Amino acid sequence: MSVHRLNDEQRGEEILAVFDTAFGRLLAADPAAFRVKFRKMAASAFAFYRGTACLFYHDLDADKRGGPFLDDRTSRVWIHGDLHAENFGTYMDAGGRLVFNVNDFDEAYVGPFTWDLKRFSASIALIGYAKALGDEQITELVRIYAGAYRERIHALATGAKSDEVPPFTLDTAEGPLLDALREARSLTRFGLLESMTEIRDFERRFAPDGGSIELDAATRYKVLAAFDGYLETLPDASLARPDSYRVKDVVGRRGIGIGSAGLPSYNILLEGHSDALENDVVIYVKQAQTPAVSRHITDPAVAGYFQHEGHRTVISQRALQAHADPWLGWTELDGAGQLVAEVSPYAVDLDWSDIDDPEEIAQVVADLGRATAAMHAAADDQSGESLVPFSTERAIDAALAADEEGFAPLLVDFAHSYGARARGDHQIFVDLFRNGRIPGL
């Protein structure tokens, strides 16, 4: 890639410039949160890669905009935007079924489908390197991912309805995916509530410890007004019982995840579907961010489709995720778009730390290839949104059919070259950070 021609000093300056564009305003508002974020990113090349989608798309853009397999349609499909090997996990769908699939749609947008596949492939190279797999083993894993994606897209494009191709559930998943689903099944709403709340005067309230921030009356009023706006964005069939939406308590939270540093957020405790205290529901209201992809997509029809970033995140997730969380909605607070969703008791992320056997890694990578294809196929003319008014799986299938032999090598070459670049960038970043070279920290 073109970035290899820069020396470390020049690349460091480039990384700082990209960070300033992506994080500058938030970093200035909350430097402490970014010190936590950057310490997490310093831990490994993969953690650095997870936190720098902005740099990834900057490099893709600098390299070349077009590319094989991209035409007018395959360049504008709903994409995840931050598809790496750890952005998969469990959730309870609207039908009450535990599903393993792609998660975390904060970066979702409309763009070239290959960008998701390249981002995932480079993440496999980084995980493989961290597990001391050889280059040939990494090549084989990326080929397996490409093959599973290709096979599933073709099945979906040639008649298999997405609900006939089983999602990953307790009945159909195997290996580490099944382990995650079984772990999710062992979790309970009561356990989640126990960790965040307490009973005071016969009613449940947020516990004063555990990272919650007491709100003043004015802020509480603003959050409750935003909550009223959120209710209007829920699907009509979302919940039958009006009392489900009765607010019991509101607190502030400080965003400290790799992706949410500096973003204000709030937790709201609701009555849930019955008077029983163990059925209370916690939802979060989080300021949505500008997705890294959007800085490199110039189509005004895409940017103009969304009211704000909260609206974009929700519409994208509903498009990409069949049977999404029934609490998923959006609102505005202080003029900024907000994402609203349940703090789910049943969320378990795929844990790569114990997946070391090469055969098991290959099985997981194949499953994630199939999950990626199902996600891309979900978001098209059938999803109820007019932004992508064609069958994405048919468009992608046709593009891949035009050059079957070139698809896997494209991803393999990218995985190795960008994996090496990310490892080098991680070292440059650590030196910038530890030597006090990041402005504002």
C-alpha cells in the first residue's frame, strides 16, 4: 500500500493528523477518557487496529477509491464499517431467540462491500500473528473466510431465503460460537440488575457506586424529554404494555470503551413487561459518533438520508441485523443524535483468547464468513429502507462471478500487507503516546 513509502516520522505525523480529524473535538472535551482509550490501544497491534477505523479508511482512500468487484451497486450497499474478528457476539432477537451474529453497529454506513471484507481479513492476519501462526496458515484462514462468504452469498442470491439459511442459534451453532450462546443462556436479567441496581423503599433504583453519575435536575429533565422523543421511534409492535416504558431512575455514565471515549451517555431504568422487580429493563442513551467510513463516501444521497448520527446507527442496524433489539431507537439531546438500546443481559462477545487450535480457528473463521454474507444480504430492497433499492446479494454474487479466481487472492494480499502496516503503526503510536507527542493529552 502507498503508506509503506513513508518513514516512521512521516507516518507518525500522518497518524496524528488523522486522529485530530477523528477524535480532536472529543479529546479536547475529555482528555482523561482518551488516555484510557489510548492505553487500551497500546496493549497490542490488534487493540490498536480496533480503535483506529479512521486510519484504516484514510489508508484505503489514499490507496485507491475503486477496486475489483465494485460497480454502481456493490459500491453502495449497507456495510458494518468496523468489521473485525472481535465484533461478533450474542444477542436476544425480537422473537426471544438467542442468536450469534455481528454486533456493534456504531460505524455502519453505505459503501463498498469489499471494505468490510478487507477490514475483517486484516484483523485475521493480526490475530494469526499474535497466535504465532505462519504466513501460509494466515493465507489459508483468509481463503477459508473468502470461500465461506462466497458460498453463502451465492446460496442467498440463487433462491435460499435468509430465514431458510439458519442463523447461528443454540440449535445450529458449533464450537466457540455455541459456547458463547450457552454462556449467554446462563446469564439472567436478574444478574444484570443485581450488578447495577438496588432495592430502596420497595422500588428498584440505580446503585450509587459502579460508575454511575448523579444528575442535576436540569440534566435529568433534558434526558427524560429526549426519552419521550425516543419512544416515537420504536416500531409499533415493540411492546404491548404501556407501563413497560415507565421511568424509575436515570443516571449518567462515562464512556470508557475503546470506541466510546469522551461520549456522554446515560442509563435509564424502566418498568419492563410486568410489575415484578426482576423484569425491570435498563436502556442506555449514548451520543452517536460520525462513522469513519462517511468521511470517504461522497454520495450526497447517502449523507442526506439520515437526520443525525443516532438515526443513522439505528436505521443501519435494523437494516443489517434481522430481528434487531425491540428497544432499539434514536433521539436528540443537546442538538446531538443519540443511540438508544437495551443494556442486554444476554450479550457475550466472541472470546479469541482460548481459540488456539488451527482447526478450531478455521471453523470459526468460516462461520464468521457466513455471518458476514448473511448481514450483507439482509440490508437491501427487502429491509424497508429506500437507500439500497436492489438485492445486495444478487449484485455481490454477480460481481464475484465475473472473477471467481481473483476474489480470495485480493483479500489475502490485503490481509498480509495491511496486517504488517498495522503492526508497524502500533509501534509508532506507542512511541508517540509514551513520549507525550499526542496533542491535548
